[in-house]
Amino acid sequence: MSLNFTSVRKSKFPSVKLEHVLGFTSISNSAVAQTQSTIAYAAGSTTILYNKETRKQDFVISNTRRTITSISFSPTGRYLATGEVNI
């Protein structure tokens, strides 16, 4: 007999929404990047985008759930790239 964990998980646990992150995960200074209005930093497998003007956070959670080790904005600030470790 096999158990479908996806259906069990959905039926027993309500969905949650990430509202705020307190914390920072980094093994080097390459896990922080900023533009004029936004600071991007890693907290585990989540990239936090902090808007300095509004003092609000947005989040990008990695599908792989691996620790983010590097973050960089493109020269224009339009794109953000992250790298992660596979240990």
C-alpha cells in the first residue's frame, strides 16, 4: 500500500503565507546585493527583497529548498540572479 503524501499534506494543513523574515544566512559577502531602492539577501532557501523606501519585504522561495549562497543584480537592476549550494 502506498500513501500519497501530497493529498495528506493538503488535507491536514492549512496554507500559510510568509509575512516577514527575521534572519540572514550567508557563508560569504556575495549573498547580499542592492540597487538604489532594494536590498536582496538570503535566508536559507529564500531570497528577501527589502524595499528601503517602503520598508517592506517581498520573498522568492527556491523550489529546490537549497541554501542560497550568492546573489547579484544585473547592471540595470532589472534582474536578480541567485546561486545555491548542492551539498
